[in-house]
Amino acid sequence: MASPEVEAKLAPLRAAVREYGDLVRQLKTEGAAKVDIDKAVGELKARKKILEAAEVSLVPKDATFDRVLLEDLLRRRFFYDQSFALYGGVSGLYDFGPMGCALKANLIQLWRKHFVLEEGMLEVGCSMLTPLPVLKASGHVDRFADLMVKDSLTGECFRADHLIKNLAEKLLKDEKTDVDLRNELTEMLARIDGFNKSDIKNVIDKYSFKSPSTGNPLLGPEEFNLMFKTSIGTKADSEAFLRPETAQGIFVNFKRLLEFNQGKLPFAAAQIGSAFRNEISPRQGLIRVREFDMCEIEHFVDPDDKRHPRFSRVSDQKIMLFSACNQLDGKPAQSFTVGDAVNQKIIANEMLGYYMAREQQFLVKVGIDPARLRFRQHLSNEMAHYARDCWDAEILTSYGWVECIGNADRACYDLQQHQKATGVKLTAERNLKEPKTVEIVKVVPNKAAIAENSAVISIDSKNFTITKDMVTVKHTTKKVHVEEIVPSVIEPSFGIGRIMYAVLEHAFRKRDGDEQRNFLALAPGIAPIKCSILPISSNAKFEPILEAVQEELKSHEISYKQDDSSGSIGRRYARTDEIGIPFGITVDFESELQPWTVTLRYALTLEQVRLQVSEVGQVVSQLCNGKICWNDVQNQYPKFE
Amino acid sequence: MASPEVEAKLAPLRAAVREYGDLVRQLKTEGAAKVDIDKAVGELKARKKILEAAEVSLVPKDATFDRVLLEDLLRRRFFYDQSFALYGGVSGLYDFGPMGCALKANLIQLWRKHFVLEEGMLEVGCSMLTPLPVLKASGHVDRFADLMVKDSLTGECFRADHLIKNLAEKLLKDEKTDVDLRNELTEMLARIDGFNKSDIKNVIDKYSFKSPSTGNPLLGPEEFNLMFKTSIGTKADSEAFLRPETAQGIFVNFKRLLEFNQGKLPFAAAQIGSAFRNEISPRQGLIRVREFDMCEIEHFVDPDDKRHPRFSRVSDQKIMLFSACNQLDGKPAQSFTVGDAVNQKIIANEMLGYYMAREQQFLVKVGIDPARLRFRQHLSNEMAHYARDCWDAEILTSYGWVECIGNADRACYDLQQHQKATGVKLTAERNLKEPKTVEIVKVVPNKAAIAENSAVISIDSKNFTITKDMVTVKHTTKKVHVEEIVPSVIEPSFGIGRIMYAVLEHAFRKRDGDEQRNFLALAPGIAPIKCSILPISSNAKFEPILEAVQEELKSHEISYKQDDSSGSIGRRYARTDEIGIPFGITVDFESELQPWTVTLRYALTLEQVRLQVSEVGQVVSQLCNGKICWNDVQNQYPKFE
């Protein structure tokens, strides 16, 4: 991945990771005590983090990227901004303006086409309000929590790991902090993600960390459940939450969906919708928010058959894999074909591999730079005990590698949990390879004899007495062709806000030789506005031509923005480039010759062609849905300069 | 509207309404006491209700419509069903299955095209979680409530008007109830919608109504706020609600939107999203739910200029208006052109009239029967004090006339409320017809003199003393070309679930001569699945043809469902008709002749044509987006029988 010079610098860090990767493997093989394994894993993670930080900092970056400039553009042109700013704002909540709203809608529409339509999925739309018992069964009520500490006098709360990070970083920046403490703090910070309650307590006590707002002592840490609580109806027992993910809505509808699919496995259900997490102290813009859009797929399969019927279509596709093994060895991510990765058991099964390949296709289509995309496998201790294999699609942004899609083989955990909680069987039938003969034991009552009695049983507080002669036990056999199974679930789960933010970062460019002109090179398919219309002057004779262009675009359902302000044409183009409008139509003095013509400009290359008004709708429409590309247009129409 | 026979039966009821309509008008003219007007209005409403019930029952109905059959179909084929049924269900919450989810998505997509794209609106997507101060300013914290009574021992709650209705209806059904009581109860029921707290209390006391669950006495009534309460973050003062409407998100973003529109009025903003109301006892399926989809438009205009630039495009369109005047007169709704209605001041302004016309176009396009659509004006006492004019689009269903879209001229109330609460000016600039000269008074300090002092003022606990010689008061004048105004707001607000339910009722049909075959005659544009693919037999030689058909449909982004089960072709068509698939492709033994052909069937008319596989994608796509109609297809391709 990196140059030999960079690799030379990384070599000792890679070796340091490998040392502890090997140790963890050895401890596990030896069946060492959990506390020893945990300790080694903590150190391993710390060393991995140092390696990753070095990797990211050493890889040559797009030196021109400046997050402040991008954020300024996104706020100024109202892609999105903090919610309720008029009332002082609420952190972790964002409102999407006309540009962000259209970008998100296009992203979701493309997702629906790429997955729901092309893969024939069953899309559902379930309630966000979710009663307590459902989330108790799913494990969220008991385990969906972060550690929090509290100001002992004011009651103000802080997310424990964030508080420690901030205070430790403050100490590190302080010149008076000596070398020993500096080293100690650095090491502690690298380990913090694995800290439990008592680790947190120890650190706070050891460094006498206090409330950053008041200087008061801190209480805790205690667990803070991240779900928003409310109640439905007026009864006292109607406790409910806003769903923290969309998946549970699919699980509780499993039986209806199986029936919709005429009882057959496998099938995939999908849901696009909002979910909510009451983050204690959200930051990082769209990366960590309290209300967000997700697209989730639950693919229900036979646990013993995780093949995918269309796997052959993707088996030659190359993807970048950062396997658990490579992570333990301190090695970088490696490129594989999906077919090889499944054959070599790096990816556990075809189903997971198929989705990872399709996800990469989707991400590249919406504008993610494939060189900044990798799939990272979870280490075994990162996964829930029931999960079989997990791979996160991670995208490199200015925040580092950000998890944007999670892929988990969750086995049959979720359906089993809801089955346990409700007593309703959540199974499907599987055809047996060969019919099986099963023994059936049936107790047949001898109704005549039941009138008399000798042994007493009680039903509904009444006593009945049953003797041997009252029943006959019959043994018979039966040939069965099917057996019941609880399906396994493969779950790809997309964070739309994170993907959208990564798309914006990867699309943010500067024009060569013009530092002041930033623009967004958005893929035409997701651009909020597809086309601008710019009259070269405000001359009234352009009016009918402009109207004809508008009607032409409307009839092809193309969103457009007309800018007839008085700025120069270059200045007006700069304004449209800034919001990622890929195509621009100019009406100029040549336009009025019969038949009416306009120029069409492609923002990415600044090239222009001339074509008839009556053609422009069709051409822009095909450019946006990918049926033709700009080269085709250039070949067909005369260049305009 | 109705036949002479029906009108003869309705005449006395119309006269009864008119009597009280006239009385209300008279009392208002005379400036009578509020209590007297309220009493008359109560009686007027009761009489209107009796008239409306008679109208609905006397108009010849589609005798074949059976709600139980429709509901069975919608549940069985998973359009939607109660949420969390696996856990016993939660009333007022619904999950949308693959059919309902796609139907809703198509409805919303068409809405976006019809309004956002064609009218050039600014679409936003705002947070659902809303902090208390915002909803305090909007009036929801104080006034968004229903009256509720409580079981004095168990604490169980009931919506007061529902409880009274149920208990009174029970008494009415009881044969032992005598005629006097019967009349008294009927009259009370007709008036119940206008009941206040003490009216409710009086009724409960008078008839000794008790808890229907336990027979215990009832406490209350008290107000129950319909918003779902939660809190954001960990602080005690972070009380928040789930938004009860999407409108406030637009109002709090007014300044950003105005800036996006380069400071110019008028402009329209739109939002599509979920809202939540904690109904005390929701019933009536999708008509009254706790979590629902809305599409709202806020059109910001100059309060003195509510013209619409495209009004001439709709002015000849006929719409059915049930004006306040006709309601007071006991007259039925009347057909007008929109232009006449605005000229005659029946509709207050062009902006409202334009939207009503566009709404009718939208509703008819998605499948609402125009004969079951009317616009009902609010009586002045139904409107909030600040509203200027309100018209509900009402659709006739088996639940009676259901309000599906509200249109309100809300004046500048909302912006003013948020301005008051935050101290931030929410104004726009309006060009003055003529520049105005304003006087400017400026106090200029005489800095040299300020060193000495005589009169004392205190700033930040420090004392300063100001004398006359220290300041000069200057009077100047300035020419201004603009003035600041708080814009008025026209608000069309769509309930998507209600529209969707009405569409399903209006589309539900029985095949003539086949009572068992129900089907949904959905408009192709909103049908969840556009096309079925049915091989006439499971012969393997059809495989390549079927695959070619699938690829053809996918390449035109057409959703399809292949049914290769073993049922007869007629039985399989019945299954596809039931879920409203408008078009069906059959692959038969003639298909394999070169070039491959298929038959295309239109579910509504049962007619079929034969065409090439390579043409079918384009044809179905154009049928669905309305570019061609079935007649065009019949003219172009040979009929198949």
C-alpha cells in the first residue's frame, strides 16, 4: 500500500503490533485466564492505534484539503447545519437544507435501486416508537450504554472516555508536564477504548481529574443507556424508546415476511429509516449524531447454506481487505478478489462476500474514492459472542478511517431472542435431502373409563383423577420431508449520514491555479441539482428560449436552478460549481438562431458543446442516470469554446 | 349534488341548519355575549352533523364495497399491519410491508415531483427531536391536548369524548332505554365535539358514567398533552418532544432559507417526514395513528400580496367547494372554477386557490375519485384566532368525509412567535414603491468633555457621569428603498397515511360476475409493483426468455414480480390483480419464435397485446410515468385474445 520509505518508518510499529498479536494468539491457544487475554488485547489495540495513526499521517494526503473550508461551504450554501440554532442549537442534531436534503434523497433513491430493486428485496417501513419488551429481548435495554461521570455538585454529566481524553490531552499540551507523566498518559490514551468501569475510576482517581466546567469532584462512572425514553399512551406500564437501529422492526415482522415470500428461504428484507441514539457528548459533525438515517438489510438464510446464487457475478471483483489476521500481524490491508477471499476462508461465506462486493460498487457509484475504501474485519473480541464474522466498510476521511457500513453474520441470535421473549416460533421449513421417519407417541384418552377415577390432577382449580386404564399410549411412525430451522441472518447496515459526509469530502476540490474557487465534483446521479441555466445577459429576447429550456428539463424530471443575477458568467458558474451542479446550460446570443441552441458545460472538465434546446433534456437525463457519459456527448455535438 | 328525491328528504335538515346558521350570524352582528354565540354554534354544529350523516347515508353508495374484505386483503398481502403484533401489538402504530412501503414511497415520490420539482420549492429535512422552548413558542406545549378521564382506582385513562360516545351508544342500543333518554343522548352526542371541560364533567355526573373496564368512578376530565415527551442529553433541563408536525422545522430555518433564496420573497419551503401524536385511544386504522408521514409546505409571502404568478394556469379548473356560507345555510357543496371562487372572495386569495387546484390535480393523479373529493372551509370559530382562511381537502371514505389536506393562511403568527421567543428578527425586506425619507436621530459623544463629569450612570458596576456638554444630538434624514416585514405563511399540509388509505378504498373493486375476485385498480404511477411475469408453464426452455424479460424490466427500473408457481394462469393473475399490479407479461409457447415476443396485459380492462421482448421495458415504463396510455399501446400492437 505505501512506498518503501514509508514502510521503513512503519516497520518497527508493525513489529510491535505483531508481538502482541502473537501473544494474544498464544494465550488463546494455551487457554490462558480471561484477565490475561484481556490485558494482552488491550495492549494490542493500543499498538494498533499507534500504527494506524502513523499510517494515516505518513500516506501522502491531498494537501489542498481543508475541512474548515468545506464546512464553511456546507453551512453557507445550506447543505446542512445545526438544528434549532435560532434557540441556541442542540448538539448532535442537524437540519438538512435544500442541497443536503436533495443529496440525501438521491443517495437513498440510488440505494433503493441498487439493493431493493436489483436484488429483489422486501422493503418494509416500521414504527420508530418501540415498546420496552422488544428492546429488552434484543439486549438494548441492558447493554446499549456508555459510561458517564457526573459533577458531584451540579449533576452535569460527561461521557467518561471523552472527559479523560480531553483532560489528558490538556496535560500533554502543558509544557510543565514531565516526560514520565507524558509517556504514561500517552499509553493510557491508546488503551482507553477498552476501559471498563473500574479502569475509568482508577484513571480519574490517579490523576485527580475534576469536572472541566466547575472543578468539582466527579461521581461515577455509571452506565448511561443511549436510547431516548418515552411512553406510549397514558398507562403507567407503557414505557417505550425511539429505536436505536431499524433492524428490530424487520425481526419482529419475520413471520409476515416469510409468509409474503411464500414460506421460502432465503430472502432479504430491507428498511430505510431514522434511528436515534442519545449520545452523551456528540461531536464530529455528521459522523456522530443523535438522529440519523440508516439503510439496513437482514438476509435470512439457511444456517448451513450461506451460498449466494449470484456470487459468480462478483467473484472476480477486487476489494481491499484488512483481515483480523493482518491486524494481528501488524500488516496493512491487502487486495483480494472476492472469490479468492471466500475460497481462502478470509471472508466466512459467499453471502458476506457478495454484499461486500455490492457495497463497494454502490459506494464508488455515489462518489467514494476506491483508494480510500477498505473492509476491516472485527477481531474476535470485538464481536458479540453470537456473531460469526463481521466486516466494516471503512472510508478514509479527515477524521481518519470511519466505519460507514457494518456487515455482520449474526447467526440466529435475534430471532431466537424474540422467540424466547414471546413464545412464538420464528422458524422456517427446510426440505430434508431424504425424507426422515420419526416416531410419534400419542396419548389417546379412553373416554368411557374417565368417568371413574383414582389419581388426581387439577385443572383450573378443579380436581380430575386419571388411572392407567383411562388412556392408551400409541406408538406410530410418520415420514417427514421437512424440518424446522431458525434462520441465520446476514446484516449489512449503512449509515447514510456518514456516507454522505465522506462523499462530500471526497468530492471537495480546488480549481488548479485558483485557490479561491472550491467546488464539489459530485457524481451526476446524486447531485442535488442536475443542471444550471444561465442567460448570458438579462436581455428580454432570451425569455422565450429560457422558458423552453425550463419546460424541456421539467419534462425529463431534471432539477435545475436558473441564475439570472447580474454577475459575470464566470462568477455565476463558480456559484453553481460550489454546490456540485454537474451540468450548465448557457443561453447566449447565438441561441436565438433557428433552431434554438444552447451550450452545455460539464463542471468537472469545464468543456462545453453546443446542441439544440429540444435535445438538451434527453442528453442531461441520460448523463445523470449513467446511460451515456460526457465523452459520448463530446463525440456527438460540436465543441464550444 | 344529490337527486331530487334525496334533496326532498334532506330539505328539512337543511332548513334546520340554516335556522341556526342565521342565528349565529345575527348574534355576531349584534355583538352578543360570547356564551350565547358559543351555545348557538354548538347547536349549529350538531345540526350540521345530522345533515351530513343523512347526506352520506342517502347518496347511492358503491354497494359492493366491504371494508372487512379490503382490510383482510391489506393484512393478508402485507400492505400494512399493526406494529409489534408479535408482542401483543400497540394501537395506533403500523408497520408497512413490501406492498405498503412501495406504495407510500411512490406516493411521496410523486408528491415531490408534483410540488417540490414542478413548483421549485426548497425542500428541507429537519430533526424530529425538538427541544421544549421551540414547542412552547409554537403553542403546542400549552394547547396541544385532548381531554382525558381517569379510573379513580386503577388510574386507567380514557379519552373523554370517546368514553362518553361509547357509553351513550351502549345505552342507545339497550332496549330498556326510554324515548326521552334516547332523545337526550342523541342530542348530547351531536354536540360532543364542542364540549369543554365542564360540559364533559356534567355529562359524566348526570348519567353516572363509570370506567368501562372496572365500573369504578371516573376522575377528571383533565388535559392530556398529545406530544411524546423525552429528553436530549443528560442534563435535567433538556426536556424535549417528538415533533407533532413538520412545520416548526421550516419556521426555525426561515432565515437560512430566505438567505438561500437570495433574500427574496415569495418562496415556498417543503418538508416530507414523520410526526408523532400520542393519541389517547387511537382507532380507525390509518386515519388516526400515533406515528405518521406528513408533507408540509410553508409558502412565505408578502402579507399584502397573496397573488400567485401561475394562477392563470389553474383559474379555469373546477373544484368542489363547501364554503362556510353554504355550511351555515345548510346547502351542499358547490362546483366553482378556481378563478371565480377567488374573484367572488369565496377563497380568500390566489395563493390558497392555486394550491387547492394543484392538490386536486395531485389527488386525482394518485387515484382519488374526484366525485368523492371536496374542499371544506373552516367556520370562523373553527380557526385559530390568527388564521385568515382555512380549507380542508376532504375525501369521502367508509369512515365518512376524512380531512386529508389542510390549507391554512396562518398570517405571520408562527414567525412572530419564534421572534418573540428568541429575540431574533425573522423578517424579509420589501421594496418600497417609492423611496421614503426617514429621520435619523444620532447621539454623538464629545470625547474630550467626557473626562470631566456631573451626572452618574453605572456600567458593569462602575460609575460614569454624563453631562449635556459631553454629547451632541444630531438630527439627519436618510432615503430608504426597502422596509422590513414579517412574511405571511400559506400552509398546505398533507397526511400521507390518510391519502394512502383513501386511495386504497377508491381502488378496491370486484370483478363483475366474480364476487370472489377482489382487486386493486391502482394508478400505474403509484402501484407498488408495476409488472408481473408469468410463464405459462414451468418448461425449462422458457428460462432464457424469462431472464431476458427480467433484464429488460430492470434496465428500465421497473419493479416486477415473477410468479412461476404451478397455479393456473387465471389464478396467478388473480393473485397479481389483488395487489394492484397494473401490467402482466406472459411468456407462452409462441414466445420462443424469433424475435422473442410476450403478451402484455392491462389488469383494469383485461385486454392483452403481443409485442417483442426488446420493446416491453420501454412500453411499461412509459405507461407508468403517464407518457402513453393503454389505448396507445392497443393501437400500436396486435391484440392478443
